[in-house]
Amino acid sequence: MPTGPKETEARMNKMLNAWEELAHEKSFAGTTLDQFRAIVTRALTARARILDLEAQMLQAVSEREAADEAFNKKAQQVVNGVLAEANANPASPGKEVRAAPRHPSSLRATVTRTTPW
């Protein structure tokens, strides 16, 4: 018996071709060539759908990576802006700014209010 999808697909094509070439008018196990072809077609259509979905997934992952890269770049700029403003105006009323690590995966600045909003 076939052990995987590729082997099964090869078997489908081999059986279908043999039936078409050698005994297209015969029925086997109560199944005509057209009935068998319909079963094979459903299986091949499912395989084609899987390939399409895999391609869509790869595209979506690529789009996500590009969007994440754009986010990380902009997030770093925002953090730098917050830090620059705090450093330019250290007497800013009620604010203490402490910079967190500047690695893109942990971009943040902690702003603590010492006076009520």
C-alpha cells in the first residue's frame, strides 16, 4: 500500500492510465472507468487546493514579516522620540522617564506620573 500522498497520487495516475489504455470499456468491482475517474479527480482537486493554500500561507507569512519589520522600525523611532523629549526637557512636570532596553523585541519606555492626571 502507498505510504504517503505522493505515492498515492502516483498510484492513482498509474491505475487511471492503465484502465484507460487497456480496458476502458470494462467495469471492475462494480465501478466504471468514469466513476473511478471521478474519485481520482476529487482526490487530485484536494491536492491542488492544498498547494494553493500553502502558497497563500507563504504569502501571508511574508506580508506579516514585512509588517512586523515596519512596526519595529517605527516603534524604535517612537521610543527614541519619547526619550529625546524627556532628555530635552528634564523639568517636565511630574514625569520620570526610564528607558528600557533598545532591542526591537522589547521596545518600550516607562513613563511614571508622580502627580495626578
